[in-house]
Amino acid sequence: MIARRLVIRGTVQGVGFRHAMIGAAQSLRLDGWVRNRRDGAVEALVQGEAGAIGTIVKWCLRGPPAARVTDVASSAVDPDPTLGGFEARPTA
């Protein structure tokens, strides 16, 4: 199991990005969370099998139809064994 922190920039708020990402992550059996940031970006922590992480990162490069993603920054983090499922979290 691996974990990544993602910061997605562009037109990613107000376009259903978080909701769509929850569906995509759940279909890949990933654990973690997604939230809006006050700077206009979307931030996520995703953890699971390496192949599924690669797939969700590729998904984030395009996002839902109304999104216009300009950048996805990915950094390795330690897996969090307390996470179960994938959820939206409050804006930070």
C-alpha cells in the first residue's frame, strides 16, 4: 500500500470535482479524502495499491467534464491505517 497527497489546480471548484473524485476513488477501492482549499485548489489524500493510485492521478489530470485542470502535484506520504473508505472533508 502507498499513499499520495495531491493538489489539483485550475478550474476545480464549483464543478463537482470532489463528488466525482469520490466516485472514482471508490470504484478503485482507494481510501482517503478530498477537500477544497481556500486558495482555489482541491487537495486529496489517496492510498491503496500503486496501480490504482496511478489511475486516480491520471483521472485528476482531467477531472469531471466541467473542470479545467492546469496542474496536479503529487507527493509521497506515509499511509494512514485509520482511513477507511473515501470521503469529502471541510475546506481548509
